[in-house]
Amino acid sequence: METVSKKWVYLFDEVDEAEAYAGDWDGVRGLLGGKGAGLADMTRAGIPVPPGFTITTEACNAYLSAGEKFPEGMWEQALEALKKVEERTGKGFGDPENPLLVSVRSGAKFSMPGMMDTVLNVGLNDETVQGLIRLTGNERFGWDAYRRLISMFGSIVMGIPDEAFDEAMEELKRERGATLDTDLTAEDLKELVQRFKAIYKEHTGSDFPQDPLEQLRLATEAVFK
């Protein structure tokens, strides 16, 4: 007899399946969170929403109940959903030539602006940042995106004080005679990436993770907590 594993992950276009399981729209909001339910509903309505997926609140509760351990099958389902996103975007997570970047966001049934964690640009590393620069033709944009990932990941995932990154930014601006962040050049931001990496290592004892899947796993755990 074949057993059906628990569904922990829903692609944005699987909202009908989520609604059938949850019973009604209020149940969907409870299952996917307000943000996840909203993105799924817009996808169903034909609004152009970038492909993505939601890990359920049930998975989060199971993770916390099990002493911060992913429930059986959840991570595998997340990786399978990620493959679907790769197929639909034509990009590869960790592909140095055409990198897929994702954001990892926490969610709740009801909107709580400013209260929920978000980690942007997950998937950037020393190789994929070069691919992003080649694709966009904008070196400054690439290094700015990378330094933002390191600071967000460092503070939200690893608990490094925001001030550590803010002070490094202000110090570099003083050195360059810059008033605004936007006054910094691509080379300045490339230097800032190195300084942010040093801060990360100083506080965590390890290098900033270069494996995009490790970034994704740690970011997922962080928003669960």
C-alpha cells in the first residue's frame, strides 16, 4: 500500500489544491499566510506574478515542535518546487551564467508590516554575482545586491547586529568622501562586500556560505524561528 506524504510546500499556482485541503479561503490564509495566499490568489487571477512557492505554517509549527528540525519530506518538497521555479524562469539556482535569485520571507495569517523577516538576493555568491553583472551590464547593481544579501543574511539568519554593517558602510563613505550610499562606485561596493564578509566571519567564526542551497536552508530556518 502506497502512503501519501504530507504536503508541506505549495507552488503559487497550486492555490486550488491548498483551498481544497484548507476548506475555505480563511483556511488558506492560515495555511499559507496572508502574503503566500495573496500571491497565490493573484497567480490564479492571471496577474503576472514571478513564480515561487510557500512552505506552510504547518511545516513551521512541526519544525518548532520537533526541536527545530524540518519535518520529514519538507526540504525535498522545497527543492522540487525550486526546480519548477528554475524551469519556469529559465534560470538556475547557483548557475554562474544565468543565476536565479530568490527572496525568503516569513509570513502570518494577518499582515504585520515591518514585523516579518525578509532575506533578499539569496543565491548570490562570488561566482553568481559575476553572472548577474554580465546579465544586467551593471557592475554597481551586482555588488550592491551582494552586499545587501550579506548584511541581511548576517543580521536575520546569524544574529549579527545591524550596527556592525552600518558602521562599515559609514566608514567607507567617510574614506571616499561620499555623502549618500548612492555616491559609492562599483569598486567601492566591491570593497564593501569584502568588509561585510570579514564582519560575518568575525561574528560567526565561519565564512559567508557560498553554497546557494545552504543559504536557502539557513534562511528558511531563520524565518521559521
